[in-house]
Amino acid sequence: MSSVVLKNISKSYGKVSVIKDLNLEIRDKEFMVFVGPSGCGKSTLLRIIAGLEDIQGGEVYIEEKVVNNLHPKDRDIAMVFQNYALYPHMSVYENMAFALKIRKMDKKLIREKIENVAKSLNLTEYLNRKPKELSGGQKQRVALGRAMVREPKVFLMDEPLSNLDAKLRVQMRSEIRSLHKKLDTTFIYVTHDQVEALTMGDRITVLNRGEIQQVATPDEIYNYPENMFVAGFIGSPQMNFIKVKVVSENLLSFENNNISAPSDVIRRNNLIGKEVIAGIRPEHLSLSGCSSSNKIEVTAGMVEMLGSEKIVHFELQNLDMSAKLPASVEVSYGDKLCFSPDDNKVLLFDKDTQKRYR
């Protein structure tokens, strides 16, 4: 059972608290992604699991054993870093063999392990090359291979794709996900890229200022965010937030606009007459006639063409908002437009606590 459990973890640098009484269970063989903005504590949390950071309080469990006092080398984990951390004077083979040689493993067994891993990662023809002779993607595969030959209980990955170009990142995302299925062990992956989080994780832990905001599947995170932070962080472009008044069981009003809303949520939370925040994703807005009873009237700002779709920016309540439309729709800067939201997709948030009404 390669589960990882964090209980009441606290971490500070001087007077600055970066992890605050955090509790989390990562299941055996799960692909868990830590995601959040820079400085939220995600890399620090990964280093705590690895044993590279001391903690002020709490316990770290790996395979149901407390490992607080174990050195990193004794925790049976492998870490893949953002900068690959390859030894420049060693060949690919020597980089992959290094940890096994330290363990004084039989040379024949070392060669067998490395050849098997190199084959699975398409590295066989590069075993005699030095890191400087490799591309970014090849270096990343070597870093993965070096971790794989150790057959650890848990793989830890700290933004391993951030140095790669966009096309290679997409390819490596697929390769790492396939690798997880093949190795059938626990992966913990840190990223600031919410697209990586949504496409790779079995579950996602969203962090902000050292605290967990939500732990859930990608579908739950996207469709049912716990609060406005999660709703705004996950999704590109980010969710639009509009201050509205609930005027009936299925109607929200602001300025000269009325939009439909989920009546079950309004009834369940007794929201009629209250001011709330409506959350609408750009992809859940469609062009409509301005005579519609369910509309948001705006003036188009910048229009971004993205191949199969376009992003229309507009200002509302002194905030920059956007709609995602098919590329075939003709829209230009300065056009007067009316958008209708999909009322089944409109989320409502408490304006004070910022939590989503269920």
C-alpha cells in the first residue's frame, strides 16, 4: 500500500507560515496533482513528503508508517525535478545507474534494469550520450528513467514539464500518464498549470496560501468548485464573476440585465431577495438576441482568435470578463452584443464567505 497521509502538517520560514495545519490522504496507486498559484505551498509540501524540508508540526505517513525521522534516501521515494538535476559529466547510462551503484547492486542486474527502462522510454540509443547532447524532452525522460530504475513506492514530480515548449509538454503529459498506468504506483505531481492538472490527475488538490481549498476529481473541480478561488483558478479563460440580486426562483438581476439561474439552488438556500455572486464560465455564454429575457448586454473589447474558437473580452461591473465562441462567429471590437448563459451551468456564491451554494 503506497499511500501517503499528511496529518496536521505545519511549516514556517521564520514568522512566515507557508503550510497551515494541513491534512490530506493520497491513495495507493493514485495520480494526485497539487495545483495553485506561485507561493501557495505546493512545492514545499512535495519537499516535506520527500524529507527535504523540516516541519514544525504534524506527521507524514508512507505505507502507514511515520517517516518524519527518516532521511530522504530511506523513504523509498523518487523525485523528478523541474531542472532535471542530471550529472553533466556522466553519460545517460551512468546517470541512471548512479543510485543503484550506491546501493551496491550487482552490475549485471543494474544493466538489465537500465536497459529495460531505457527501452520503455525510447532512450536506448542515447545511453552513451552526455546530458548536453540531449534535447529537453530527452533529458526529462532520462530524469524519469533514473527514478524508475529504483522502483520506488512513490514518485514525486515538481513541475517537470515547465522548461519544455508547448508541443513537447502535451506529448510528455501523455507519456507520464501512460507511465503511471504501466508502473501502477503512486504519483504526486506539482504544477501551476491548471490544464496539466485537469488532464493528468485522478484527483486534484487545489492550494492557496498554504491551505487546501478543495480535493476532488478534475470533473468535480471544474463543475462544482468549493469556492470562488477554485472556480477562478481552474478554467481558461477564468470564470466571470457578476454581482447580482436574486429576484425570483429562477431569475437574477443586475443593472439592465436579467439572467436565468438554477431554481433548486435558490430554493434550497432561500436566496430570493439576497445579493450573491453569479459565476459563469466563458464557454457557457452564447450569443443571443437582445430581446431575450435571459441576457447580458455588453460592448465587445479585444477579440482573440485561437483557431477553432475565439475569445471575446468585455467589461462588466468594472471587471474584465470574456466569452468563448466558435471561430465562425463574426465579432469585432466595439460591437454591441448580448450573451445568454446556460442557466444549468450558472454557479452561485456567497458574497461574504465566497463559498458555492449547493
